[in-house]
Amino acid sequence: MRRLVLALASLALLAACGSAPKLDGSSEQAYAASLERVRQSLDEKRRLELDSALMAMSLVELGDQIAVAQAGGDPKLQDEQEAGLRVAVDGLTADQVIEKAAPAREKLMNMKP
């Protein structure tokens, strides 16, 4: 009986983990609505972590585009850059976005002024 209760409790925890809202990057409107839902599901500290993660990913993408332009390449248009972020985070939860942004944060921390 005790094992059954433990197994049911474990399943309930797994189900709860899977119910976290996810970002929808299929369109600008869907992204904005899903970002609001995700942000509302978080406490203030976690909301700031998500915002910081998204900002880091955006800044690295922008920096990469500037480097391409300086090298004489054709940088993406602003709309394409924003779409790139939406695609990068499409289907992810806040926790997954925060984890995915770790390399971007590392890159920003190691940039020379």
C-alpha cells in the first residue's frame, strides 16, 4: 500500500511538471500572448530570471548580426532577428529558456569592452 501511494505521488509530481506553460513562437501575436501567460505563472524572482535570459539571448543574436555586418555580410533584418528568438524558444517552458540562455550569458560575461 505504501509503495502504491508513493508511486501515485510520483506520477502526480511528474504530471505537474509537464503542465508548465510554454512559449509559442509560431507568430508574433502568439509569442506575445504565450510570454504573458508564462510570465504570469512565475513568481517575481523567476520572472526576472526569464526576462534576463531572453535579453541575453537577444543581445547575443544582435551582437552576432553586428559582427556579420562589420565583416561585410548581410545581417538579418530586425524582424528576422526577432523571429529567430521566437523560433529558438518555441515550445519551451520558462525553466528551459533560462537553461538554454546559459551559453548566451556566458558569452556576454566574457565580452571585452
